[in-house]
Amino acid sequence: MQVYHKSLNENTVLEKISKLKNENKYLKDEMDEESQKFIQTINVLKKEIEFYKNNTDILNIEIKNLKKTQRRKLFTS
């Protein structure tokens, strides 16, 4: 009876190990997929930051020019 019981325990342990391996593989795949999504999101955000940074530079130049124009108008009026 004990031999049967021991064999049953081994089968249970092997089943658990197999389930854990499968779950581990699934989780690794999920992690890889999420990592790729995260990297893509970061790249998109970097591009947007650059876009707004460039636009801010352009706007600052325009504001500077407008201020110069206003000063000139004040002195020439």
C-alpha cells in the first residue's frame, strides 16, 4: 500500500511541476509581450516630447520677435 501511495505522490508532484513550468512559460511570454508594448510606448512618447520641444523652441522665437516688433512700434509711434 505504501508503494502505491508513494507512486501517487510522485505523480502528483510531477503534475504540479509540469503545471508550474507551463505557467512559468506563459508568464515569461506575457512579460516579453508587455515589455515590447512598453518599449513601443516609450518610443512614441520620446517622439512626442521631441515634437513639442521643437514647437516650444519655434514659439519662443516667435514670441521674441513679436516683443521686438512691439518695442519698435512703441519707439516709432
